[in-house]
Amino acid sequence: MTATDPAVTAGSSAPGGFVKSVVELDRVVIRLAGDSGDGMQLTGNRFTSETASFGNDLSTLPNFPAEIRAPTGTLPGVSSFQLHFADHDIMTPGDAPDVLVAMNPAALKANLADLPGGGLLIVDSDEFTPRNLAKVGYAANPLEDGSLESWQTVSVPLTSMTLDALADSGLGKKEAERSKNMFTLGLLSWMYHRPTEGTVRFLERQFRRKPEIAAANIAAFRAGYNYGETTEAFAVSYEIKPAPMAPGKYRNISGNQALSLGLVAAAKRSGLPLFLGAYPITPASDILHELSKHKAFGIRTFQAEDEIAGIASAIGASFGGALGVTTTSGPGVSLKSEALALAIMTELPLIVVDVQRGGPSTGLPTKTEQSDLLQAMFGRNGEAPLAVIAPRSPGDCFDAAIEAARIAITYRTPVMLLSDGYLANGAEPWAVPAAEDLPDLTGTVDFATEPNGEDGEFLPYLRDPETLARPWAIPGTAGMQHRIGGLEKADRTGNISYDPENHDFMTRTRQAKIDGIAASIGPTDVDDPTGDAKVAVIGWGSTYGPIGAGVRRVRRSGRQVAQIHLRHLNPFPADLGEVLARYDRVICPEMNLGQLALLLRAKYLVDVQSHTQVRGLPFRAAELAAVIQDVIDSTSGAPLAADPTGGGE
Amino acid sequence: MSTTDHVHDLGMPTSNPIDAAIAASVSTQGEKQTALKAKDFKTDQEVRWCPGCGDYVILNAVQSFLPSLGIAREDMVIVSGIGCSSRFPYYMNTYGMHSIHGRAPAIATGLAVSRPDLSVWVVTGDGDSLSIGGNHLIHALRRNVNITILLFNNRIYGLTKGQYSPTSEVGKVTKSTPMGSLDHPFNPVSLAIGAEATFVGRAMDSDRKGLTDVLRQAAEHQGTALVEIYQNCNIFNDGAFDLLKDPTTGTQWSIPLVHGEPLVFGPDGAACVVRDDFGGLRIAETNQVDASQIVVHDAHREDSSYAYALSRLSSQDLRYTPMGVFRSVQKATYDRMMAEQLDVAAAQGSDDLDAILGGNDTWTVSA
């Protein structure tokens, strides 16, 4: 356990007569692991909802295979869900679990190495059959051969107890067995004093057309809870007090949910109808699902025949005056490249959401990575600049979506919003904003309705001198007929032009327009509490949590470090070069092989030290703390000469 | 924007910026003009097709017949892909987008779905729509979005200087196929009918009357309309349609499709179309069959197998080519159905942003 002061705060007499104690903890990391058919993600999400409504701060890490149902009981089929919750604010799903629940031998084998010695291990003993053991290569049953002695192992016949509890449910064995995840959830809910009403309501809602299934799941859930209360196997339950949070209304939210709601809010606050053109792809599909629910907001969602049609339809909708959006993941961005360049050439507003996953090619569809930054920046033919932004946490996906809309509409440009698998599926408590407090985007919508030329003609490429945006004249507007397209356009008139000077001018103008966005984004946000740090750590996207947690540890050790986290990746904040120059050493942790570091080095000639991993998982805070600490300790205050190793690890 | 007043002037109870912009333009430019002439659809852009190209004839035909549709220029959008034909939008005084290779149907779909008030057209070629853009074409057709697709088929790649296309006949000798092409061509009409198209027609570039007639029906059709236009490329595939254009052979080998009329063609009506023994159609000599056996053309048949059978009468050398409207049936359009779903959702739900931001499960932390 990671409690700083595990204190026995209460004792209660269980029905069996023995005394059960309650230990207060400040934080716990639980990992639920099972077969992909065991419902671990659902169980994790329910436990998260209970925890959120209880008022703990939390962070989650779902981790599942790309196969919907890999062969039962095998290592590739293991699915897990890690939840970190605490009585104070936390930034990551936890480096390692304190508690591991393993529903079968495969789940044990795949996850045991992550459970520190002394950690609590709960296993479903029913599943440790010779056949299941053999499937994953256990020669002997680890529950019996003493190999689990380093952990507090509690072996519970979860499956058979679930079957016992549902003996009168009328369900067959196979069907009844499927409720073992709810039995487990009940047990954990007892162990951690979670409120249970929400889960009961959820099950009733989820299975309202199958009341017998709802009843069985609720019965299993209650049986698990009661088992915890009465069994001697668990003598201790744990209390994690609610975390102090700013007053207000909260909900639990995942990144994909927050991003979807941000798009709805952007549409509502700009007055523009939202059009989403999307092709299903992991891990972005949930945005399509979520937006499809909100037709009452006038949102049109179009499931296209392919990735190209997804973006092409969005461009068509933008031409017609909608806020065109397309959502995808890395391989989809590759397919959209040509159409993205068309949106750059035609200078239409467009939001492209890339929920990054492990690459290249099909890569790791369900695992996280942030390796599409350079693709977002440069992955097109020609000089094709566009705006790139990234959210830092699941809840922040909401604000990032609104910011993407602001830039897209104001500057008539595609904006690439780089989320990732960790943000998309991870969840955290989110302070629900009031709609009226959100940015008012109506001022950014300025459809051209009158000719702008000296001779009463309409010039579709006569720009706003401040933003360099061209007029957005939508079909249906009388007297403004014009033609746009992918061929180079003459300045002002928009006629086809192959003139060398014009192409040079237009290329530089498109770049200047994107660069000019920096004027609207404010200075770099630097977290340097004492102001005398010599080392800065810079990141972008979902590494915010792990970097922040690492920075906290370093500061707790008495060292100084500045944290810089970028929302805007193209353009960078105008003062970023100056800011970086203030520090003797700059570390850049990324879940790629150093893409932001490459950009920073190229643009600012700063000797950025790249620290990278591409394991499909978020960084561990402890690892980052160690890296930062090493750099601080090796920096005696004087700037080091250029790193002869090229800044690698 | 200072458009709100105009909106109220027109009695349009909306704050939608799209409607507001349209209303504003109408108030400054006058009411929408629908009494137009062919010249009103011309632009100041120099037309840059090769002299003698069939595209000129089609452009003129379109510009001449458009005024009769009564659509304001600003309410019309022409989207094209890449290829010679795809330069079309530049020469039309409407809204237009000359997009990227093969993607015009997808762009037009997004536009037509979000703006059902517009008349959206796609101009494409055989390479653009049947090779690189084949996927978008078939999906546009099966969805039945309200767009009109003009497919200029010259059976060659012109803009890239003369490679064989997906409609070129087998054995076509071109720069990329010096020993003759190996792949079998698409019959665009068969493909469209197979893709559940609700309107499919075919016309010849040089036949102003026939072309105009098919175009008019296509324009008036609700849903995706595909018109295959045989278009001569006088540089890389000259004379590709001479068999059908020649006054003598043309009569012999084209089958004019007129709804409600018996399918009799050829000099003196010597040939006709009858049913074969396998559920399809075949050509017969009129004097060898009973008049009751001659098929009477029915473009409105719900079942597409008849229209498909018609499309299979022609061979790749263009003998027995039906010209006119193969199929024209009414089916709900995608854009309308989506608009209806939005109306239902709006009637049943609300657009209260605060409500969805909060969701179903919230908790409150008090001070």
C-alpha cells in the first residue's frame, strides 16, 4: 500500500463475529485484469464512476488488445483497466498497481511483474485449472507452488460464488458466469467503501430490455459486496477520503467524450452547424458515436465510405458554411493528406482530430503514442502549413476542441488536433463549465455578403490584413459566385495562376497566415514556482500528467525545475525561443523518438535533451523524476556545451 | 455582421449565420435572379480545352439549358475532380470547386447534405470517377444524395496525355499499353445501376437535343443522378464514338430510350428489343417477332434488373448502345432523411448545452 500513514481508524464487527478494521489511505492504484471477454473495461468504468461520485480525484488507464475476442484465456487476450484514486489531486493513473485483480492465469502472468512486492493480489481461483494454466505455460499452479509468496495473495473462487449467488436466477451456467465481473466489482466496492447506488442504476438502465440479466448482475454485484463484508479472507477495508476540489459541479469524463462535447460547444457558441465526416477507426470512433447522439443540436454526422470521403465531405460542408470536422487516427491522417492540402489551398475552416495510436502502419491500434506530430506538421506535398494543437488531459480535450474551432474559423485553415489513445480512453473528474462562460465564437464567423473589389467584383483571395484570412463567401450568397480549387490561385482574384512571382507570394502568404496565429495565443505557460530553476522540462499532449507528477517528486526532493507544456505546436507561442533560452538544460519527454525535440532544435537552436519511449503506454512518473533529477544534479548551473551524443537518451 | 435586421425583414425566424448571410446578400443585391440567359452562366475565364474538344459542346449545352431550370446562379455549385472535364467549374458563373482526383462526389455529398437548399452538381471523367474515385461514385449512388453527376466519358486519359482508361476497350494501344490493354472496361451505366442508382442516363456530346433532354431529367431528379456523356477527345482518342455519331451507322447501332415507347430502332425500325429466355433482353429483327413481344421502355420500374439488362445490350465496340434515360425511380434522398432525423431529434430533445455538459452523473463540491 502506498498510504503515507496507514492508520487503523475504525473497527467493526462483521456478522461472522470477527473484527474488521478500516484503514485510511491517501491513494490507491488498482488494476483489474482478465480475458477480453470478462468485461474488465466495463468493471473498471463502473468502479471509476463510483469513485468519481464519491469525490476522489482519479485518473484511469484502460489497456486492451486490438482483437475484440482473442482466444479465451491466452496472453494476447488479456485486457486490463488501471485506476488511480486519491484524497488529493493526482496527475497519472499510477506507475504501478497496489492491488492487482487477476481473473485468470493469463491475466496473472501478463500483469504480475508490474505488482510491487507486498502488493495485494486477488485471483479467481476457479480459473486456475490445468487447462488454463497450460495455455499460458504455467507448469505448476502458482496458487499452490509458493511462487506468489512475495505478495499478499487472496485466492477467491469468484466464478463459483457468482454461480451460487445466481443459482435461482434461471440463467444458464454460461450466462450466469458472465456476471462474475459484477461480483468482483461488488467485492472491491466493499473494500474501498464505494457508493453502490450508481452501479445498480446503471445496470437497470443498461439491461432495461433484459430485466432478468439486469437482476442477475445486480444480484452478483450485491453478493460480491456482502461476501466482502462477511468473509474472513478480507479483514481490512480501506477508506480514501474525498479530494479537496474547487467548489462546483463535477462529472467523470473521458478524452473522447470531452472532445465531442467541445465540438458541440464550439458549434453552439459560434452559431455554425457542425458537420462530422468520419470513417470508423480505433481509438477515434467514440467521437463519431458521441456526436451522433446530439442531432438535436443540428449536428450532422456522416459515416463515410473511407477516410478520404470523411475529410472530403467535411471540406464540402465547410465550403457551404458549416464547421467541418473529421476524426481519425494516424493511418487515417495518411489517407487524408491530399485532401488536407486541398483545404489549405482553398483556405477553408476544418478541424481534423487525430487520436494518435502506436504506428507506423496499423501499428498498435489500441495503444497510445504521440508519434504523429511530424506527420501533422509536414505530412503533405508542397509547403502546406496548418495549425496544430494538443490537449493535455482527458478533460482538457474539451477546451482544445473549442480552441481548434476558434483558430479554424478565424483563420480559415485546417487545424490538426492531436489527441491520443491514453487521453481518448482515460478518464478524470471534470469541473462542468457553464455554457455561458465558454468563449463566444460568434465574432469569428463573418460570412462575406458583399463584393469587396474596387469595381464591384468579388475577390475571394483578398485577405483580412490582420489575420490574412480570405473571405468566406458561401453558396447561396447572391453576387458572390466564385470558384476555388487545388490549383494555385492568383492573389486577390483567385483565378488559376502559374505565375512564378504569384506562387512565391502565395506560398509565403499561406505560411505567414499560420505563423500569425501566434499573435492570438498568448505567451508560453511556464510553471516555475521559485523562478530560479536551471532546468526546464517541456512536453506536449498527454505527457502532461506524468511529467507533472515527475516534476512534483523532483520538487519535493528540494530541487528546482520548470515545467513548460505546449498547447500550440504550430505555431509555437511567440516567446517560446526566449523562454527556452533562459534555462541551462531543457528536457523533452515524448512518446515518440523525439519529434518535438527535433522541431525545437531546428527552430530555436536549443540543445534540447530528448527522453523518449514508445511502449504504447504513458510514462511512469518515477522514471521521469529520475531523468529530471539526473539532469539537475549533473548541471552545476553553467550551460553545458552541445551534447556530443546528439541529445539522445 | 450587421445582418440580423435583414433576417427579420424577410420574416426568417432564425439566427443561423448561413441564412443571415444569404438574406443579407439578397437585401443588398436584390432578389434572387432566376430569369437568366445562357450568357449569364459564362465566366470571364478563357476556356482552355483543346480546340475541337467535345467538352466545348457540353459546356454550351449546359449553359444554354440551365436558364430553363429556374435556379439562381448563386444557388448552384459545381464540384469537379481532376482531369480535362474537371476544369468545367471555372467556366460556369456559379459557385464551384475544382477539387482533387476522384473525390468530387464525396465533397459534393458533404455540401449537399449540409445545404439541401443548393443545387449541387459533379463534373467528372472516366478516369476520375471510375478509377481513382470509383469508391466515392458507387457510395454516392447507393446513398442517393441529391446531386447530379455528369460523367464525361472519352475512354482515355487526356490530361496525362493519352493512357488507356477504365472504359477503354480491351486491346487499346496507348503509351502505357504498347501491346494493347489487358483489362476489361467498366460499362458506367451497368456499374451505376449495380450501385443502386435511382437515375441513370446516357447522352452524346454532339447531340444537343438528346443531351439537353437527359440533363433536364437528371436535374429535376431528386436523389443522385448519373449521366454518362460520350465525349470525343480529338487529341488522344479521336473518333471514339463515330460509330454512333455517323448518320448511317448511328441509326443502326443506337437504341433511343423513350419512356412508354416500344424499343424499336435501326433503319426503318428494322431492329427491336425483346425479352430473352433467361430474364434478360436481346435484339431481334422487328419483322420476325410479334409486336406484343417488343419491350416498351419503362424507366420507372422499381426493379433495376430491367435497366441493367438494357445496359448489357451494348458491346464494348458500341454496337447496340441505348441512349437516353435508363432508369428514373423515386426513393427517399439521404440529405432529406438526415434533415428529418435532425427535426425529430430537435422535437424530442433539446439543444441545451448545459444539459449535455453535465451528463447523467454529476456531483457537487460545496465551498
